[in-house]
Amino acid sequence: MAAANLFRQNSDLKGQSQRKDGFSAKGEAFKEMKIETDFQKKTIMSTIDDISVTMAAEHRLTDYHFLSIQRCHLCNQFLWGVRQQSYQCQTCGLCCHQKCSSVGNLPKCDASRKARVRRFSSISGTEFGLPLEELFQLTDTLTAPYIVIQCTTELEKRTREAGDNLFEAYHRPSSAEEINRLRSTLSSDGIIEDHSLKSFDAPCIASTLKRFLRELPKLVITDDLYAEFVEAAKIQDDDLATNIICDLVQKLPTHHRCTLIFLLQHLCHVCQLQEEFNLSDPLSKICYAFCHILIRPSWENIGDLIGNTEYHARVIELLLRSRLCGEKLPQSFSIPVTQPQQKHSRISSRDQMRNNYQHLTTFSASSNSPVQSSRIEDQAWYWGDISREEVNERLHDTPDGTFLVRNASSGLKDNYTLTLRQDGTNKLIKILYEDGKFGFAPPLTFDSVVEMIVFYQHHSMAQYNRSLDTVLKYPLYRNVKGCGSSCERSPISDLHKDYLRKQHIFSALTDEHQTVSQELQLKHLALEELKELIVVIDEQLRLYRDYQVQVEGQGLQNSRVTEMIRTLNSRLDSVIEKKETLEADLKERASVSRDFVAKMNLLKPELASLQKEIELLNKCLLEKSETHLDHFEAVEVLDSAQRKSSFSGHDVEKTWLVTCNRSEAEDLLIGQPDGTFLIRPSSDPSSFALSISVREEVVHCKIERRDTGFGFSEPFCTHRTLPDLVRHYKNKSLVEHNEMLDVSLKYPVFQKKFTPT
């Protein structure tokens, strides 16, 4: 009642309250009511403040989060805070401190003033930044804000009519100018005119929708339940995790829960359209597009998103698979959810990966030539008494690593000679024998020649002679008549096994490299979020420091400003520390990725060499088979080898290496499917240029030539030749070099022209 009686004196009293000496100047109203203590006066003034806010003219004042530094339109001082810094009128755009709004002398609310008092980026789309509860009245037909309904409906319509790839649209950023232009089309009710959307492309509409969801005061999945959602996503059992997450959704505020279900329905529709138009993208791609928009920790714990990005995406993926929204994912997206790796097991997983690689690269030659007896006479590679000239004839044109053992020319018992094909010549190596032990040089350690040969089928001969850095690869068997090892079926079998083994290693390395690359992309996403947060905190610190200088210049002290600066500095140090830790981890994982690339590049020439050796042996089989049966079996071996590989235009340089300029390349590629490419000379004589069709456009990328090889940038210049680079990016996306190029080198521009019939 006292506050109500004093409300008519509110203006007078507030004028006094802003002065340093408080209520001492003109407190006649307090004297008339016999109110003398400061406590009573301040209590009444606080009550008047509350009444003033509710009766502040016709303004629609609400808490608002500003993305840039703003000033109060009443006192012309900066607005404080990182989020929800002050009030904003949703009708006229007036911005003011909470304390200034309670003065009672607010100007009349006039919507026509909006453009004069607020900058364009803030006045356009005033529905942005409002709580969901204020954006729409929940009914049977209205379960989400108008802007969400309109944007999602338009995007789905675009796909049905024109086949737009919405997975790409949600990943492709749009300019801030375009987003603000779309926001400016919002009416006072938050509705976009239907004809207005037609002038914007799909990425702009998708980016505007994401911006709207990101600027909500409370995200769709509120931060008070954030920890519970993340813990549920860590559960290994998919069914149990899904049930817990669905229960948590029911705890969300009604407007948040309905909006989330509507968005899940939209994402299911997007997946259905992807399958309908044969657009092959993994479900995880759309989940990662929304993983920091629908769920995010509070600003105080923003660093948690570094390690929880995968769990954010898993929450969305589990919700999509749960049919909580009443929609079913298409069959092609029904692959079981991949459980993210636990952070505490990352090091052990890496060690296990290395162990797997070592296991793959450990080749057991004895499995190709099984040793059934320790007697040398029982071994197929032992030729007994055979002359040196005949050995040279047998080993002529055989691949490096082919070997046989014969009796020494001296004719002494237990004296043998190993003949090894190396660098296109035959190397004769005497096998020493003394006191029941065999070897190539003292000390002699092998109990038999068989044991020694098996050992050097596993280990390099460089232990004996540095110039012989090879293992005993291909035994020359004596049980087939004819010209020698080049027409032997067993060496061909060994070559095929070795080729398939290394091909398997190469595939395993490729899979591991793709896993690490995906992890790097996630960490880069988290790093960008932290950099953005650092910029925001820096701006706020600069604002407070400027204000502190103004206050101190007037000889005043403001403990609130000092405390806020201290808090922001502490928060900034914490975020910077997390950023540096993440950057160090990124550097380490990038090194692991480069190691995989280096190992794959080492295997590529070995695979090519093996392929040539196989072709040589197959050719020799056809030429030198002595019987019709041998000839038939040789043809069968050759046909089997040829069936293992099918024609690919990527292996024929003529299909993609084209001598043309930039404009001619665009003429060749315009209108071609995404992934159609060619490589042409660059304006820089020391490099080449890749031209590729992406989203109905032709994009050009420079291919650098360094001492280490070809590539798009360091440290990826590791491909020895251009064909190696083309084969590498045949199934690997270019997104690691440019986030706008999520496409691989799918179709050489002249592939059809050179395809064999």
C-alpha cells in the first residue's frame, strides 16, 4: 500500500535515488508517512521498481540476448553481461537497462521508431531471441513457432520439386547479409510472407532456421537436463539409452518438447526425401549439423562441448530412430547406431590400432610354403645337384626375391649354396656348416638349412649383408618341368596371396584414416565454437574495461564492474586453456592421420610392383606351358587374376588429364553430375589444377607439386604421381581441404569415351 501511495511520486523519488546521497534531498513523501530508516525507504523503492516495470507505458519489455555491443537508449551507457544483457521492447526496439526501465519516464512506444533506434541486424526478425513460450500458443495444429514451420515446410517442398539435397543445405553456410535480409521479411507475428521465401536459396533458409534455434534464450533441449542427456548417450545398450532419452524428453517444458518433436519429424522427412532421390549421405551428417543447435551445455560449462560432440549427435540419432515423433526412418538409414568411443579409452584404442597394423603386416611365409619336414631333401625349393648354368637359366626373368638351394660345387656333405634373385641378377650365397650348425656367417646358429630358410622368409637378409635388404619371397620349386619359376604355379599363388594381403592392409589403413579424419572434423567444429566464445568474452571485457575507465575518471568506484571483469577474466582463461588443449590434441591426431597417409603411400608402389610381377608370371605361363593341361590351367590363373579387377576410368589418365584452360574446363563440366572432374595444367607451370562439378557449379582447386609429392596443401602433398592422387580421392571426400567441397573424384570427364567394350 505504501508503494502504491508513493507511485505518483515515483519520478521525483527515482530522481533522488540516482544521486550519491540517496534520499536526503527531497524526501517529503517519506517524511509525511513518517518513514525515516533507509531500510524502509529502500524496500519501498524496490516495490516501486517492480510496479514501474509492469506499467512501463505500452512497451513489451523482455529479457534479450544481444549478439553485439549495444547502448542503453535511456542512459546511453553500455549494456552489461554475456547473455540476456537487458530489456528490449518487441514493438519499438527500445533497449535499456533493467534499472533504467524502472525510472518511469520511458518514451511512448512507437513501432515506427524501430529503424531509427536499432541497427538492421538487430531489428530484423524481432522474434529471434524470445522464449518459445512467447512465440506461439500451443494448439492441436500449431506445435512449433511459425518461422520453424515455414522454413521446414519450404525446404521439404524444394526437395520434392527440385531434388535439393537438404543434408548439404544444412551443412552449407550462408552469408550474414542474406540471413538478415530473410529475417527482415518477418511480420510482427513472426510470419514470413510466402512469396518472400522464393527469393532465397535452400542454404539461406536452413541457416536462418539454425540461427533462430541457436538464439533461443533456452535451447530446445534445456541446459538443466544437459548432463542427463549426455550420460544417457554414453550407455552402450542402444535400447536402454533410447528409453532413458525418451523419458528425459518428457521432462522438457511443453513448448520445448513439442518443438523438438516437430523438428524430429522434419529430419525424418528429410531422410525419406534423401532416399527417394537416391542421395547417399549418412544419417550422422544431419545429426552433426544439429548437434550444437538442439543441445548445448550452459555458458558456464561451455567447454564441455569439446568432448561431448559425439554424444550430442548420438542423442539426436537415437531420438530419430526411436519413432518418438511418429515417423519412421527409411530402410537405408536403419543401420545400428555406432557407439562413440569413450574418452578414457582413446589411448588404448590407438595402441590396439597399431597392434592390429603390426599383426596385419606380419607375413607368415611358412603358410605359403608349409614345412612338413626338417629334412632338406623333402623341401620343394631344394634342387640337389644342379649346375650353376642351369640355375641361371631357371632364374632368368624371375621377380626379385625368387630363390633355390642346391648342393655346393665342392661336393662335400652338408655344404649348400643359396641362389637369390635380387636387382635383376643372381646372388650366390654360401651356406656355412660347422659343428652341426648352419648359417651365412659366424656365429652359426641354425640347427638345419630348413630352419635357416624359414627364418629368412620372415626376416630381411640385410642382417647378413646390408646390400641384400629383402626376404626370401618366392621359392623356385623343382617339381614342375619347364622353363623355371616364371612358369611356376606356386610362385604365382604366393604373389597373389602377398598382393591380397597388402591390399587388405591398405584397406584397413584407409578405414582407420577415415575414422581419424572424422574425429578431426568433430574437433575442428568444437574448436570453432570455443573461438567464437573467446571473441564474445573479449568484447564484453573490452566493454567493461571502457566503462570502468569512465567511472574511475569521475572519481567513483563500482565493485560490480570490478567483480564482473574478474569473473570474465577467469572464464576467458578457462576457455583459452580448453582451446589450447584441444589444439594440441588436434595436432597429435593430425600427426596420426599423416602417418596413415604415409603408410598407404608406401604400400601403393608395392601393390603396383606386385601387380606387374603377377602379369609377368601369367604371361610366361601362357608362353612356356609344356602341355595342353598346363596351358589350360595357366589361362585359368590369368582369367582369375583379371576378374579380380574391373575397369575404372581413374586408372586411365586420358579420361581425366585434359589439356585445356579454365573456361574450356567449365564448358566440359557444366551440367555434369556432382563429382565429375578433370585435371588440367595450371597457370603456374610447376602445378596442376583440379576442376570439379559441385552443386551445379564448377570449382577449381590448385594441385601443388612438392618434393614429397602431389597434393592440395601441406602436409597432404604425399602422392608420388597424379594417378595416385586421383585413386586416393576416388572414394575420399575433399572436405578435409575445403568444407564447401564434400565430394569425391567420382567420374572422370571422359570415362565413357575410353570405357572398353
